[in-house]
Amino acid sequence: MASFRNKFQDAVRTFARSPRFTKDPRKLQFEVDINRLFMYTSYNSLGKNADEADAEHIIDMASKASFADQQKQVQENIHNQIKNLCTAMDAILLNVNEPQESQSKATPSRSGLSFAIGRNGPTNNHPDVPKTRPLKRTELSQRLKDSIGYTLDVKQSQIPHSEAGQGLFLNGEATVGSVIAIYPGVIYSPAYYRYIPGYPRVDAQNTYLITRYDGTVINAQPWGYGGETRELWDGSKMLDANLNTDATEKGSDRFWKMLSKPLESSRVGNGEVLERRNPLALAHFANHPAKDTVPNVMICPYDFPLTEKDMRAYIPNLSFGNAEEVNMRRFGSFWFRWGSRNSESNGPVLKTLVLVATTALCDEEVLLNYRLSNSKRRPSWYTPVDEEEDRRRWS
């Protein structure tokens, strides 16, 4: 398996120098990442019998397929894996002898968006919560491992640094290209950045924020560890105080907090019925690798189609914003409104993130390259995995 990983890595470095890739550094890094994800997830889709010849064939395909085709294939590969994970959890949680009310009937249609700005007032259309087996989160986690071969644990990190805190661990075995974890929480498009708690210094007291290449921000702090049931979740619950948050506020932080526009509860929608016990909704606990250690997962953008009603409960995210997205365009460091956005050709989606294994994993800590911006002061514990990738990501 290590030889396959090396082949893929060598291919990625070769493709990155290809003239067919964009010259824009930021977009180049995105295309390189999609190229890498195309190879990893395509190899995974072949199953356990895939061999070196299959790897060579995938590398050849990656060198010829367009970026758009590769991006589409990555989405398809990830969606198929997510569907299998949802099916596995359904088999564990739902009583097959009792027909469950369809999510499409239980949840009122709101164009797939659970947060609405500018509502005239609260509604009484609360979705029903389907009955599930009364399993504890730990019980569901163990049964999922029995079904798919792995699950996740959060415990003390093995990274030798005083600020490492808790880390994310894979319990079991997973093959290269597997979806390891889902990044949970509230999703903010660029049009709604100012509603992120703490804006504009959003990261001053929150280390559980992550940004997609398209500018979408996911705040995992309200999700925390999840919960002990399937429930109506509106994103208002905050992370436990004993996690990696600094309780002390500096003067500058207090100043920015006074200037920020807090989230107004009257503008929050009804929420969605989500499976808070989801054992894989823990991607926000993955740590950056220590010096001389390589990451074993990478970020993958995943646009979950909201037409998949039966899978919705296992996607641990809510979108903040209007029913119709505002089209935003990036100029340098700034985002501007740019006309109106037509609805997605394939229907509404949730712009989420998952972690994909870049090597075979077995009972080990999950390590993610944070790619922190080199234009800002980095924390003492941060050692760049690849300075060139960091520069391209934040150019």
C-alpha cells in the first residue's frame, strides 16, 4: 500500500507542474488536491482486490481527465461512501420491522436550508423525530466498527506538545481513500460571515473553524462531541467549556467582541432532525502532525444533495442563510456580492467537508495538515508540512 501512495504522490507532483493546470496559485492548489483525491477515492472504489496495475491505470486517467471531470468523479466517489455509511447506521438504529416515517414527510420543505435570515416570526412547523433504537453513542460507535471496520475515538493526543490537547483516533482499520470523518457544525457562506460568532475576529476564541476553497466556513464549536440521541438540532448548543478554548479574553479580543454583530436568536430557523450520536462527526478534533510526521488524511469538499432525504439525519451540518444563496465573488482577500445566483442545476446542496485517508490506517491518531497561512504569526506548535502548498492555499 505504501508503494501505491508513493506512486500517487509522485504523480501529483508531476501534474502540478503541468501547463494544463491553472497559473493562479490558490486555484492551482485546489486542482492539485482534487487530482490527489481523484486517485485516492477512485482506488478505494475498486475495493480490496485493487492492485498495482489498477493504481497505474488510475494515474493514467488522472493525467488525461479534465479538472471538471475529476471533481465530478470525486463527488460521486465520496457520495457513494457516505451512502454506504448511512445505510450501515440505518441498519443499526432503525427497527426494520416498523416502517419509519420518511424524512421528506417529516420535515417541512425549506429549500434544504435550516437557517433563515429575516423571518417575520417563529413557525410551529417542527419536524417529527423518527424513533430509533435507544443506543448510547459509544454503543453505536462499536456497532458501526463491527459493520464497516472502523470508528473514531477522541482522547489525549500523542503529539509531544503541551498544547496538543485532545486528538482524533481511528479505532480499527481503514483503506486508502476511505471517508474517515465528517466536519460537523453550522455552515456560513461568504455572504453571512458577519453572523459568525465573534466576527470579525472569529478565530480569537474558536479553534473549531474551517474554510473550504470556495470560501464556505464551517463552525464546529456548537456541535461539540455530538449527543446521545437523534434530535431536532438548531445549532445553538455550544461546545463544552473543557475543550481547547481559551477562557481568558485579552483587551483586544474584548474590543473586537464589542464591534461584532452577534447571532440573533429570532433569526434562527427551526433546525433539522440530525443523528447526534453519529460516530464519524468528529473531524474537528483532528490535530496537525508534529515535526517529521506526515498527515494521514486530507480535506475533501463534499456537496451533499439535499434531495437525499433518507441520508439527511447523518449529515451533521446546518446552513446559515437565506433560502436562495447570494452569489459572492472573491477579489484578493475580500468577498463581494455579485448578482444573484441561480439554483443549483442538480438541486440544493449542503457544502460540507470530509476527511479522506491518504494511506491505510490502523488504530492510530488521525493527522490533518492545517495549512495555516504564512502571512500571519503561526503558533509555536505548528510545523509546515509543505511550505509551497501553504503559500498557494492562501495566496
